[in-house]
Amino acid sequence: MRDTLKTEPEQPARYKTQSVTRPSKFLRNWEVPQRRSLAVLVLILADVALALAIWLAALIVQGVLGRGELTQLAIASIVPNIVAWMGLRAVLGLYPGYGLDQVEELRRQTFALGATLAIITVFAFASQVGDLLSRILLLGWALGLLVAGPVERYFTKWVMAKAGLWSKPVVVLGTQEVGARVLESLQREWELGFKPVGYFDDRPVPEKGVLEGVPYGQALNDAVTMAQEHGFDTAIFAMPHARREHLATLMNLASHSFRYVVLIPDLAGITNSAVMARDFAGNLGVEIKHNLLFPWARRAKRALDLLLTVVGGLMISPLLIALMILIKLDSPGPVFYGHRRLGVGGKHFCCWKFRTMHTNAAQLLDEFLEREPDLRAEWEQNFKLRHDPRVTRVGRILRKTSLDELPQLWNVVRGEMSLVGPRPIVDAEVPKYGTVYEMYRRIRPGISGFWQVNGRNDTDYGERVQLDAYYVNNWSVWLDLVILVRTVRSVIFGRGAY
């Protein structure tokens, strides 16, 4: 196909014109039907290899501990156990699992493992062979898969993405601005596996071209033609403001060519998870669960906080001692710094950190802002400075790595904070939160949070508020676990911190 590129002054920079009367070479590559089957095969082989490796590790640990003999029944049960585990993963849609975000994927992986253990236990007692199975071996295998399973799945998808296998072609239909945001999101969240191969507007456009690097068509008929020619079976409708009659017509037309149709509704600011479609006598309803109103959910979150804080605190105690020594050697003053912050229910508490500033920080800030009036706007907007004169040498390292927040583990133990939650704010920031503050008051602030793993200080204040609101609306134990893993990654690379 011969492409022609030119710039149209009346269109935004991200829109470029390109003939799409014929599919490009990139689109023709997706005509291989075995691509999806190969992705499923790679995922299955990776899971088999992991399960066998965990079994071997569990056997070695059992041998080292000398806890029980390895029976022939235990050896014979390895294959059925792995088959049951993988079968349940398949039933829960994890092969290949296109379109599942990290939170939903983690939830399904955990449920599959829990159900596998339940089946094995019931079968063992029903067959009266429970005494012949090593409980330590089985528990070690389960714990190994619980920790290593999500890591293995992420790495496998990453390798497949590099090889061009982890991609399901989808077409997007919608208005330009909304469609552009959807395209950008799909390209950024590569783990979903949705690869946009065509975008089509529901309104006439001057020319066909390229939008966010994706071939840009003109009408739904073009999308139907593309789907029929290349076997694409998934369409995403990004038309939140379309009239019901118009949308129903488009959906009816799409139903003839697309096996899966994803409709993006106009629910911005409400919730994006814990929703379920309901059929009320032919009327579509969306059921929304607010997890934070369930007592068991709050208890589970608190139990997770205490478990990880106590275990993690003991493991990093040598690091804490080393940091305290470095702070004392670097500058005079106390090791810890406490600041009055707002917590759950609007109650104040003392939020602890390692001291990262000189003891005369307030005086230094006033002098600096007086000399540099251009930076006053940065301070008034974010209450932070990228190059803060108050920060000590060790303090810069602590802030870059976020290690200065480790003393907040004590706040978690006291029940004033959580490991994950909205960032703790001061009274002066309440007006910036507006109506979102009432939502903020429902939950303990966190050492880490959704905004920290989505850019941290690279996000502006308005985006931080919206990210905090998203977390409160969409909280789940699975979301907390995903954020904790992303926090480790952000700390290692020091992204967005200063």
C-alpha cells in the first residue's frame, strides 16, 4: 500500500491524513488466525513450567525440613493438581485473558488457586487419602503459586508483547476526542492486549488518515468491511454522548460482524470497577458496589495492613537503623519529623517521616520565595518545589526513593494510616478537594496510593484529587495489592519523585 502523508492546518497535530482504502502491512499481519492460539499455548506452557518448578521447590524445602516422607500418592497427585489449577484458570478466562486489567487478573488468579485447593481437599477426604498427602507440600505449592503466578504472567505477557504475540486486534468507533483518549489508553495499557488497528468516526470527516498512530476511517461500514476481510471480532464503541436511537442502530449493524462489542458508557466520575450489568425486565441496569461500606472489606484491609507492616517492618529494620544514623551525621536536628495531617473522618493525626529538611526550613523557604518570585506560583499550586532549598543532602536521596515515608509504618500500626490510600493532606488543601473531600474522609490516608504509582509529582493537583477519588470509588484488596507492587517499581526507578 502506498501511503501519502500531509499536514492539515485545521486538524490537531495528532491527526494526520493517510489513505486507508486498503489495509496497511501492519493490518495484514493480523490475518494469521494462529496468532491467538500461539499466545494461549505460550501462556499454558509458562504456567505448566511454573507449577512444576514450584512443586520441585516445595519438595526440596520439605526434604530440608525433614517433615514427612514423599509418598507415591503425593507424586501421582502433581499432574492432576496442575490440571485442575489450569482448568479453573481457563474457566475464569485467563487463557488468553485479553481485556483484563491487573486488578481483575489478580482476582481471578487468586480465586482459581483457592478453588483448586478446595477441590483437592474435598477429594482427599472423600477418597480417605488425606493422611497420605503432605499438607506442607501442598501449602508450599499454593503459596509459591500465589506469589509467583502474577509475576510469571506479567513477564510472559511482556515477552509476548515484545515478540508481537500479545495483541488482539480491535477497532474503535466514536467521536474524535473521546476516541483519541480511548486509543491513547489502549496503547498505554499494553497489558490489556487490545491493539487498535482501526478507528472510525460516526460523523463525516474531511479525509481519512491517522489518529494516535492508528489508521483512521470514515464510517461504520468501513469498520464492518475491515472486520469481514481480516477476521477482527472485537469493536469498542466510544460514543458516551450518542443518542440512544443512533447508538442502537450502530450496535445492531455491528452485531452482524463483531462477536464482541465493548460499549463505553458515560459514567465518568462514578466508578470503573465492582459493577455488574443487570436485566430489569428488558431494561439495562448497572449495579455498583461500594466495597468500603462492607464491614468485612474494611476488616480485610486492616488485616492486610497489619500483616504486611509487621512482617515488612521486621525485615527492613536494619535499613531503618542505617537511615537514622545517616540523617544524624548529615545535619543537626531530630531524626523524625511529625506533621499535622487530616485522617479518616476529618480527624487530625501526627504523620511521621524521616527528617529531610534543615531545622530552619521555614526561614529558608521564605527567603527563597522572596528571592525567586517566579517559583511562588509553583509552591502555591502544588505545595512542593522541584528544587527545594530546605532539603538536606541525605534528604534528597530519601525523597527520591520515598524512603523518608517509612516511619509512617508506625502510623499504620496505630490505625491512623493505611499502606495504601489517598495521600494525607493538610487543612489548607481541603478547599482544593471541593466535593471530593467528603469522599476522601471515608478512608484512612495511605503511605502509597493510586496517584503515587501514576506519576507522583509529575501529576498536577487536579489530577491527584481525581486519582484519590478513583481509589475510594474503586477500592478492593486486589487494587491495594497491585498498587503495592507498582509502588516498589516506582521507588526503584524513582519516577516522579523529588
